[in-house]
Amino acid sequence: MKKKGHRPVTRVKNPEPKIEDPDWVIWAAWADRITFEEIKKRTGRSEADVIKIMRRSLKPSSFRLWRKRVHQKSIKHRKKFEYSRKQISSKIKKGDYL
């Protein structure tokens, strides 16, 4: 006998909270693919506001880890992200990337 319409549910380690939830800003700040500009557009909070929220909400060691990660990642700012994508795509076109 076959099971009808049973699809396994994929569970995510850190699922996205609702945008109205105050934890959404923290979740988005940790997410690599969400830029500060997107956070500003969705919530109206600037990068400085996000940093204040993270400083207040995280343990000091976790905050330092997050700041180091954000500072090193080029994708938290849209201009840096677009620039890094152009560099990658030009390397792929030249064949240098492989």
C-alpha cells in the first residue's frame, strides 16, 4: 500500500522568524545573504541600529564574533557584494577560477 501525498518536511536549523518579530533583525544580521540595505528597506533600521541591537542582544563574545564576520564578509553591503560578484564572474570567464 502506497502512502498518499506524504512529503518529508525539510527542517531548517534557524528558520526565518516573522518580519514583525523583533528577532527577525537578529536573524537577518546573522544571515550572509541579507544585506544591511535590505534590512533597512524592510524594517527601517539602519546599520548603526542593527549594530546596537546586536550589541544589546548578544553575549559579548558572540557580538565580537558577529562583528568580525560582518567586517570580513563582503556581502553584507550591496556595493561590496556586487563588486565581489563581478570579480568572480570575470575570473570564471577568463578561466582563472578553475
